Amino acid sequence: MTGPRDDDAMPSRDQAEAAVRTLLRWAGDDPAREGLLDTPRRVAEAYRDWFSGYALDPDDYMQRTFEEVGGYDEMIVLRDIEFESHCEHHMAPIIGRAHVGYLPDGKVVGISKLARVVEAYARRLQVQEKMTSQIADCIERALAPRGVGVVIEAAHECMTTRGIHKRGVSMVTSKMLGTFREDARTRSEFLEFIQVGNRG
């Protein structure tokens, strides 16, 4: 996901807040009433938080790797990485968790860095399928492991609060690279580790 084009000037904070007031009027309310006076400021601040991933480079988190791992070459899995993102089609929340695994080939990375990679991609306008691929590709670029697996489970508020209004539905996407894609046993081991849908 890229940010604004180089020839597009970043809107000012005042312009962002004015846009919120326009949307409030379009929704049918009065942005000048007491309860909404601070809403444009609050929304602008929320956007800074929700979309802070645009200011982050996930590859930077993966720069510091470790090669002294005592010959460890078995699967490394970090599961249940909770995240909040926003759908790029309706800007509605996407709430879910990511599961990440890889088979090292001589180097590993601190586990917190894997969670930071998920967070950096999540805090952008997203499509779940794309986010899944972005995380897997980032890990592959940095570690050149024998294989990478990423599975994301998420609920999409664009489906539960508008349109079809179906609650309790979650979407599952996966991206398998290297041995996770080519070897059914490796893939099965990863999926058994994360037990998608089988844990409370």
C-alpha cells in the first residue's frame, strides 16, 4: 500500500477537520452543535492513530536478525497477533488476528518484530488478501527462510454494520511460500500449531 502520490500535497490538519464537518453535515447533523464541536479534532487524531502504518516501513523492523541459534531449524510460529485495520472500500473496521510462521534457514528475528510487521500493514487502508501477502512477502525478503506461512482471521464491519448485516462471520486468508506451499506435511504442521477456528 502506498501513500499519496509525490505531486499530491498532504492536506493540513485544518483541511482534515473541515472535511469531517462536511461529512457531519452530509449525514444530516449540525457540526456546530455542542456535542459535535470537538468531533472533527477527535476524528483527525483518530485517523493519525488508525493509519499510522503509512509512516512505518515494515522492512525496517526485520533488519536486525540473529544467526547464533544453535543450529535450530524447526518451525517458528507466532499466533494470535491481534490487529485492527480498516477496509479500503468503506473505511469500516476490520478486527482480527494473524498467525505467522516460518522455517529458518540460518537466521531468525525477534518475535516482537513479527508482531510489528503485522501492525504496520494493518494500520493502513487494507484488503485482507493483500495484507496477508504483504506480511508473508516481508518475512521472506528479510529472512530468506525455507518457507513462510501467514493466516489471517478477521471480521469485517463493512459486512456486519451495513449492506447484508451478517454478524458472526469471519474471513480467513492464507499465504504459503516455499516449503509451506510445496510440502503438505509442513503446511499441515503449521495449521495444526495455529488451530484456526478451534480455539476460544
